[in-house]
Amino acid sequence: MKAFAITRAATDGSNIPFITEIELPVPQAKGHDILVEIKAISVNPVDTKVRAGFASDTPRVLGWDAVGVVKAIGDNVTLFAPGDEVWYAGALGRPGSNSEFQLVDERIVSLKPRTLDNAAAAALPLTAITAWELLFDRLGVQREGNAGDTLLIVGAAGGVGSILTQLASKLTKMTVIGTASRPESQKWVRDAGAHHVIDHSKPLTEELARIGINEVMHVASLNNTEAHYLQLIAALAPQGKLALIDDPHSLDVVPLKHKSISLHWEFMFTRSMFETHDISAQHHLLSEVATLIDNQTIQTTLGQHYGIINAVNLQKAHTQLETGRAVGKIVLEGF
């Protein structure tokens, strides 16, 4: 089968040019695995991080978002049958979705939304899982609850921010504030359902004061946490909650003490990486997100369609993601 892998480490500058087409045997489904014929993918920051950190002699297939059709199932599979159309984000420690076929554990997969085409659906799995787990599992927000609370989403125009803004505004009673710095990204966040949009290129406490907000109970910091950290602490109410998904070089937790602020990490690969007892929670939440899509409660976060899945288009997608200026998700489709 055709696959696209990172084949060389970055020796001088970026290794984006070394995203290369390779040939691999089609894998065989065993146990809880299903074999999926890939139809569409999206590109996420995790792809760029894995690619940039690559230092092996063995090519690594990238890609952690996919929509496809089940072609074969392992002996222990109970949730799917050949012919099912599915979507998922996969597992970090396994070969990715930038290939014609992929093995994935059925417990982190669900049927794709019926009302979305493959490209529109491919924009969502990883970011939907991340946003859902951050909101409901990490921050402990309640469905249809938390009236009177305010959620600040830093980086609301990105992939996770786009779906988190929708989930928070549609499924909870919180006031949702999203940050974005450019007119087009601010409009994107408003369209996603944010009650207020502020500019994260300016001091956040001043921007909050401008819209009459003195403090927030919850913060979802999706990028540049180090740069905003002290401002976020200042903005948080006593006993507030701070959740993040990015990778600060370091983070001093001591300033959180006086306000009893709790710190929460969200890493959507934890359940699959450790095969936790609740690994199938990702199957269930993806099924629920599909229902929310089909009943038009939330929408796809597809931002740009980069064409077919090939080395050139993947290189372009990685380059764009590393600018930090992508709005919504970058999707590729077909081979």
C-alpha cells in the first residue's frame, strides 16, 4: 500500500521536505483492531511535533485523524463490520493515517456522521476528543450546567478551539469568551458561538475588562500558555480551573496557590497509550459528537481542503500549521 512517512531527521532547518511516499504491506487485523481503507485525513499540530522530533532510521507514518471504510476486523471486534464508514484519531504509538490502509483499535472509533462528506468529517475526530475531554473530563463542566460560570478559550480559532467553542456554547450554560487576533479568525470564533471575542495579542486582563468581565471560572489555554500564564492567573477567580493542551517549556505552579487554582492537562492519546479501563469512552464520545453533527447542533471545523493525500500537499499542510495562523482544520482527501 501507499503511505507517507517522515524519513529523515532535521539536520539543518526543517525536515518537512522529507515527508516521503513509501510502500508498505497492507497490515492484518487481529484482536480489537479493525482495518480501515482511508478516505480522508486532517493534519494536526501533533503531526508537526512528531515529524520535527523524528530521529530514527525507520520511516514513521504520520497522521492522527481519519475517515474511512472498514475492510476487515479482528477476532475480538464487536462494534463494527466490513463496509462501515468510521472516523477516529488513532493512537500516538502506532502507524498513522497517512496511508491507504490503517489498523486502529475499535474502542477509539465510531461510525462517522451520516450528514458529512469524508473531508468535512475528517476535520473533527482528534480535536473533538480533545475538546470534549478537556471540557467534561478535565474541567468537570456539566452538560446543560454551570450557569453563571465563564469559560475563557485562548486560541479559539484553531482546531481544538473551533470545536470547544461550539461544545461549550451549545451544551453548557456558561458564558464563552474566545480569543483571536485577526479579523477573519475573530469572525470564525463568533460564528462558532462565542458570546464574546477578545484579542490575545493584547493584555488579556485589559481585554476582559473592556467587555465588562472581571474574572472567569474556567480557562482552556490551547496555545502560548507560557506567554499568557500570569495573565490567566490574574483573570481566574478564586478556586478557578486552568486546563491546557500545549507544551510549555516549564510551568511554575506556585502562583496558583493563593487562589487555590487547579491545573489540568488534557492529552487525548492518554486513554489509547495506556489502554485505560475507560478506553472505550472515546468510542462513545465520538458517537455522541456524530449525533450532534447529524442533528445540526454543531458543525464541521474544516478550514481548508488541500487536495489529495500526497507528499507535496502534506508538506504544504505542515508548513502552514507551523505558521500558527491556520483557521479551522486542514484536510486532505483521496489518493
